[in-house]
Amino acid sequence: MSYDYDDQNIFARILRGEIPNDTVLDTPHSLAFRDIAPQAPAHVLVIPKGAYVTFDHFAQDASDAEIVDYVRSVGEVCKMLGVAADGWRLIANAGRDGVQEVPHLHVHILAGRDMGRMLEPAD
Ligand code: 5GP
């Protein structure tokens, strides 16, 4: 499967330093920053620095070093936020049906309140 990456997407622009962000963690292969429209008391996005559209794209084409860095970064952000005790949610939207707004892989780390049921019925 080949994936088309749009290098004008907002997270590509954040990675190039064209748009500011509230950085939580910066590693060789990953960047974590606060969501501009938080949906929970803690809402952090973790993105790979490489040009990957979705999680499946990343799983297919990223190097082992990128994958290890990315997964460890998620864990590190959880540690920094102190969310392990009360719990948290990890979300990765992909494509049309996943209702992905920004076409650069990102996972949402959400914490600080009861997240409710996993999915709402579609309209
Ligand atoms: P998606 O629906 O693609 O999974 O989520 C995209 C997320 O990116 C949304 O939660 C949205 O609030 C966030 N977002 C969109 N533009 C920006 C931005 O310029 N800066 C930051 N920090 N977050 C953004």
C-alpha cells in the first residue's frame, strides 16, 4: 500500500517551525505538544517527525528506531502527565471513516476526567 503525504498539513508546518506549539516532549523522532482545542484537562498529541499519514502507514514504512522512539514517547508523556494511576485514553483517528482532520499521524493522549464510553453512535 502506498500513502500520499500532504506536506502542507498543519503538523508538517509545526514540525518545520512555521507554526508555534506548546511542546511537552521533543525526541529525535517524535514531538508531543498540547492540542489547541483540548477535549479533556490533559490533551496531548504525539506525532512522529517523519512524513506518515496514519498509524498503518507508520507501521508499514517507519524504521524500528522511529517506532521505538514513538512508542516510548507516548509512555514518557504519560509519565510526565502523571496519568497512570487514574487512567487515560489513547486515540488514533485514520482517514475518512476515522474522521481524521490532520493527515499526519498523531495519537491523542486524553486524561483528567472520566472519558465516557469509547464510541458515540454516528449521526
Ligand atoms: P484528528 O481529528 O485529526 O484526530 O485530530 C486533530 C487534532 O489536531 C484536533 O484535536 C485539533 O484540535 C488539533 N489541532 C488542529 N490544528 C492544530 C494546531 O494548529 N495546533 C495544535 N496544537 N493542535 C491542532
